[in-house]
Amino acid sequence: MTTLSAQSPDKVFQIANYFIKKAQEDKKEISNKKLQKLLYYSQAWNYTLLDKKLFDEKIEAWVHGPAIRSVYKRFSNFGWQDLASKVQVSDSDFSDINSDEKELLDKIWEVYGKHHADYLEMLSHSEDPWQEARKGLEPYQASDKAITLTSMKRYYGKKRQEAKS
């Protein structure tokens, strides 16, 4: 097992470590692709509910769904393998995540973490923010176009309102 401490103070890596730790505790698989989607949904729901960013990194509309380039690169040497079985994470690797943020991340894990990466890819492909960012691109065309916070808030805010009614 590889030890991968948070080499950077960047919040996104701490959140990634948090999800890997959740997968280890729940004995669930988490690939780089699945991790990308969990980070995306975390940012989208945090911004929708609290009107603030959870982390600063840009989320790009890649062929396989939302992705954060720096996180992808950090874990790319594992390919499609399960990060939970390859990466060792300790509680200190996400020490800057506060209790409110952990509550949101736990809810994201509860709702989305039970799904396989391919399902989360399909889900994100069916939603407006990814589709809007990919507008005009071929299905397998690489892109670094950002999925905007505005589009996330608009879409998930509408979903939230629909759920309330």
C-alpha cells in the first residue's frame, strides 16, 4: 500500500483523502474516476446550498465526466485500480476540513458513494452543467472547458426545489 499524505495544503486533496478514507472504512471501491465525480458533486452541492466554494480548483468537462486535472494527475499512476486498496490515508490528511464540511461530504458519500464510477459518469453526462460545458464538442473530444459554479448552482438549485415540492 502506498502512503500518500496531503503533499499540498490544497483543500481538494484533503477532500480526496477524506473520500478515500470513507471508502476504506466502508470497504467500497473508489477509482480515480469515481473520486472525480464525488469531488464534483461535493463542489456543486456545497455551492448550491451554501453559496461558497468548497475548493478552488477548476472542474473541467472531460469525456468521462467532470474532472479536476491536479487530482487526476495525482492518482493517475493507479489507472482504474481501487484507490482504497492502494493509498494509505490518515486522519491528519484531511485535518483542515471542518465539521460542517464533513457533514456535507458524508452526505455526498451516502448518496453518491454507493454507486460505481460508470454510473456516476452516466449520471453527470445526463445533467445540464456537464452538457453545457461540452456544448459544441464531439463526444470523444478532449476538453479543458470549465463546468461553471453558476451552471451547477442553477441546475442543482432547481433539483433541490423540485425535491421540496
